[in-house]
Amino acid sequence: MAKKPDKPEEIFPEFREDFEGLFGSELVAIILYGSGAAGRYVPGRSDINFLVVLTETGMERIDRAVDAVNRWRKRGVATPLFMTPAYVQDSLDSYPIEFLNMKREHVLVCGQDVLADLTFEPVHLRLQIERELKGKILHLRTGFLEAEGKAGKLRELIRVSLTAFLSLFTALLYLKGDEVPSDRREIVRALSRILPLDETVFFRCLEIREGLDALSSAGVKAAFLEYMKEIERLCVSIDRAEL
């Protein structure tokens, strides 16, 4: 195996060959998702994320993949998600947001596109949105206290949490029946048109996440507090709204 790829598609033929050799006809599909499928892959920094779909018989033989998974990890491939088609369908009520985002941004490497025709019940989406928002507010509060005002820790907390919130924003737009943009700033802008959301707070956090800001330590702290306040306000709004 060679170095980490500059583009995910560079490894498609070799990755496909490996897993076809391991599972043969028990391999239903290989699907790229995440930053690599969304056009946000950064060589050397981003992981490459694959969904490997197997038949029930293939899943019973998942131990065949241990060595291949370990080898591919050295090429920047995260441990793939292994699922059966039935598992995908049976999980839509529990993890609708995750599957919605995978459906929106994925690349079929080979086999059957098990994500293309997925549909989602609004009640399941709303329940997960509310649960995730409230859980992440608690996480932000705890993280803020544990950071002890250190800008580096607050930056990291923004970087990690913002990705999760953007995923929730996507689900909210879908739930409202609005078109979901692919650009992160456009997602924020679209949501701010239908819910009380100060887009400038999230644009500033995106700059922090992307390393484009020039904020002092005090500025980072202030940005974080505004960020947390906006999430809390959004949560209250969703509780009161009929989506």
C-alpha cells in the first residue's frame, strides 16, 4: 500500500478489489460518505469514510475484514461501517439524521445504492433533533467549564461540536420541507430565515473552525458564549414550534 490519497476516489479500485476478494457475492455495496463525498476532503487531515453493506451471511464472516481494515487505516481510511440492508431499513427510526446526511452526500463505489431511496418519518426526525440539541447543550456547558477559559480548548470544542450542529441544521431544513444547500454557510443562512438564529454567530464559529479568525483569547471566549446562547435559543424555539 502507498501513501494517503490526495482524493478518495484514487483508492476506489483497490478498496473495492480488496473487499470483493474477501466477501465475493456477499458484498452488497461499498459507499463513500462524509467529507470525501461532500467535497470537503482535506488530504492528510480528513478521514475517508466507507459504508460496507453485506448480506446476513457476509456479516457472519466479518472477521475476514480485520487485516484489511487495519491496513487501510494506514492510508487514512477510518474503520468502515458494516451493515446489512435490513439493518439500514430497521435503523431509520433510531438514527434518521445520520442516514439522512448519508443519503444527501454519498458516492456509490460499487453494488446496490441502499441509501438512494430511503425515506424518513417526520416524527422520528423531530424526536432525534430535540434529543440531540438538548444533549449537546449540556455537553457545551460542561466543556466550557472544563476548558477553564483556555482559548485552545474552546476552539477545539467549537470545531468538534459545530459539525454536529450543522448536521442537525440539515435535518431541520429537511423537516421543514426546505431545500438543503450543500455549503455550510448557506445551511446556516437558510435556517436563519425560518427560525430565530443569528447567522453571524455561526459564521464566526465557522471561521474559528477553519482557522480563519484572528480572535484574542477573550474574543474566543465571547464567541463561545454567544454560540452557546444561540443553541439554547434555538432549542427553546423548536420546543415551541410545530415542525
